Amino acid sequence: QSIDLRNQQNLEKSYTREDWQQGYESLKEEYDYWIDDIEGEIPKELEGTVFRNGPGLLDINGQRIHHPFDGDGMISQIIFSEGRAHFRNRFVQTEGYLAEKKAGRILYRGVFGTQKPGGWLANILDFKTKNIANTNVIYWGKKLLALWEAAEPYSLNPYTLETLGKEYFNHGLSSGEAFSAHPRVDPQGKLVNFAIEPGIKTKITIFELNQDAEVVSKQNHRIDGFCFIHDFVITENYCIFFQNPLSFNPIPFALGKVGAAQCIKPEKNLPTKIILIPRQHSPMVCSGVKVLETTAGFIFHHANGFEIDNKIIVDSICYDSLALTDIDSNQDYRQTNFDAIAPGKLWRFELDLLQEKVTAKLINDRACEFPAIHPDHVGRPYRYLYMSVAHNPRGNAPLQAILKIDLELGKQQIWSAAPRGFMGEPIFIPHPHGQQEDAGWIVGLVYNAEYHRSYIVILDANDLEKGTIAKLHLKHHIPHALHGSFTRD
Ligand code: 3ON
Ligand code: FE
């Protein structure tokens, strides 16, 4: 960390904190319009719909949400059709969203520190959670699902974005059962997802859904210790979870003083456990669960994983420890001092299954988040990785650019929206007739502080540096968002 601080001083800042903060203003309105403010041209072959999810409300009637991860889910939909683009956004009408809208005040505590007004006395022994459906949105089996990792998905009308209710996949999921926000679609055609039920022993459930969104396999495992597992990796034969060393002391949460996630502390002297669970169809299923160890750290997101011979490669964005935007402090996240926290960086883990050894190497030193790849290469060998990154090659800073890495040749390309643009998650959309792994487009949502509006950027994935193919300017801003997906249907 001290190295990061020193490096930062040599480089001019590419952003101001005020600009970044403005991207966390609530968006209360719901819009529905054809985008007419366009620079460049939308490619005719780009047909389909991009969905994005993220916190739309950062306050309830002026009462501040403590952390963006606690904000109510709002879906944005961009339909690309015959060279035109249509925008629509709607809040997921969760029970909690509707109740708080009616009451005009915060009624629920949030996992990341949002408290009901009235101090600890108003929060003590309140263990209710509000399913905020704010983390990801996927279209699968003709259903549009808004996901939040600690509860059930919400199903929406894929066209109007009207909320239909909680989704149980025809009893595949039971009431109150979680369904994580990071499903992976296996190129063979199954959607694989997991659920974490924390406890002294943590229960990990793995679901596989067919193309009709029927749960065709479900397996449960109990593992030792506390887990905060946000994402996972699939390969042809395994589901892989990184259990970073953490401890959880729920007392301050029970006493009404802080949120549950603020009671999680990194345990830097303990190893990370890498848990390999054979997928149900796999010939490895009889050999059972394998656990390997590597050094401490904290991972939210994995880029991809694949098997070669007796090895498994996993590429992940790894932090020194759990410290993303100071979730463990009581300070307002808008005051985040990026220079004081260690950035996430891209690492490659090589798991040797025969020797039961793990080697980790840093692939890229730049602060990054939100990896994306070609969908046909999920869980398979791959060459190209795209992710949101800081504008500067060193130090921690908000995400302002997109980096493409050629993992085979080690070459890189970057497109930056700095100084006043802030980059969301890139989505890779394959060209319908493309042959190469990087034939397609990168579509991202950029918050532009200059106009306090957002734009959609379309880049050529094959050549990020040739400039934008198109910029589609929205009439308003979208608060810094989380994840999304693309569907051609
Ligand atoms: O693990 C236990 C069980 C569990 C499911 C404990 C627990 C209470 C923490 C928990 C709940 C976890 C939840 C609700 C996690 C929600 C996470 C969330 C909404 C978002 C995570 C986003 C991650 C990243 C890296 C986002 C980065 C964003 C930017 C850099 C830019 O804006
Ligand atoms: Fe995520």
C-alpha cells in the first residue's frame, strides 16, 4: 500500500472527487424514449438489448443511504434496432422499495451500513433484510431477472420492465433462498449459479438451470468458517469459490450500531481457501470437493477460469484485503479517499490439482474492476479480457477507462473517458458473423460530470484505440451502476 501512495504522487490526478460524487445523485424519474442525441453511427449489425442494474436511489426522501451497495435496484434497458436505440429505466418494485416510497423514510437497515433514523435504539435487534434487487440483471429462459445475492430474484417484464414478483423457477428455489448476482452461462447452454447461507458452517448451494429456466440440478455443501463470496468461476467440470480469510463479529450489528457487512474483518494472517466443487455432470463428481490454499486478499470478481491438463487457471481481481470504499468505516462513502485504499488488480492463479499447489502472479498493475469476456469462452481457454480501469497506470482512482488485455501476447489497449467521464462495466457483444474472439463491440455506460448526464459508448472490441464508433447521449444521468448483460432475443 505504501508503494501505491508513493506512485500516486508522481501522477497528476485524472479526476476530481466532486465529479465522481455527483455520479451518486439519485435518479428518481423513470424514462422511456428513442435516443436522438447521437455522435457517430450505431452499427446495423448491433441488434439486441443491453440491460443494466445498479442503485438508482442513494437517498430515501433526503435520508441518505449509507453505501451505494444498499441502494434500491433500478434497471436500464437499451434496445438496439435497425441502427436506432431506445432507452427505458424502471425501479424494481420490491416490497421494501414500495414500503419506503409510501412512508417517505428509511424503514430497513442495509447490509452495508444504512440505518433507520433514530440511532442505535431504533436499529437494535432488527435483523430484517430488504431485498433491493440492485446488483445484476439477466435474461434467461424468457425471464428478465433482477438479482441481489442475499435473496430471491425479482422477475420483470423484459420489454416494459414492469415488476412481476419474486421468481422461484417453479419450486426450484424455495422461499427466502438466495440466488447470487453472478450466474455464469456455460457455452454448452446451462446457466450455473450459487447461493451462500452464512453461519458457523456456511452452506453453498449450486444450481444449474436449462434454457427453459428449470432447475435441472441442485447440490448443497457445507464448508467451515464464515464466507462473503460475491462471485465464482465455472469450468467444464468445476465450480470454484474463493473463501478469503475473514472474521465476522455480529455484536455491533445486533446492537444496532452498524450494518452486517461492517462487522466483517479481514484476517490477513490466514490463507485464502480455494474450494473446487465438481459439477454434477462431471466425471470428477465421485472424487469430491477439493480445497487448496493461497495467500490472503479479497476478491469480489473473477474474470474467467479454464482447465488445461491437470491445472486450472483462474483470473481474478484481487484486493490486498476487504477495503473497497471503506465499507468498514462509518464515514460517508462519498468522502472516499481513493489514495488511502489499495486498488483491485488483475491476478492469475494457477491451481495444480496433482501437487495441490497454487501459484499467483500479477497480470496487470492498474486499478481495475468489472471484467468482461466473449460469452463463448466462459469456463474455457480465452485470449481477450476487457475491464474498467483507472485512467492512470498506477495508484487507486475511480474507474474512467476500458482496458483490453491480450493474455496471449501481453499487449494492451485503452480507451479513456477521463477527465470528466466515469466508466461502468463493459459488456462484450459478439459480432453476429464474427470469427475472431475479439470480433464485436464493447458497450459501456459513462457518467459525464461535465453535463451531469450519462452516455452509452460503443467501441470496436478489435481495436479500442481507433476511437468511438458511437456515443449515445441520454437526457439525464444514471448513478454509477453495477452489472448488466446483453441478449439478442
Ligand atoms: O456473506 C455473508 C452472506 C451475505 C450474502 C455476509 C453478507 C451479509 C455480507 C452477505 C450479503 C452480501 C451482499 C448483500 C452483497 C452485495 C453486494 C453488492 C450489492 C455489490 C457489490 C459490488 C462490488 C464491486 C466490486 C463494485 C464496484 C463498483 C465500483 C468500483 C464503481 O462504482
Ligand atoms: Fe459483482
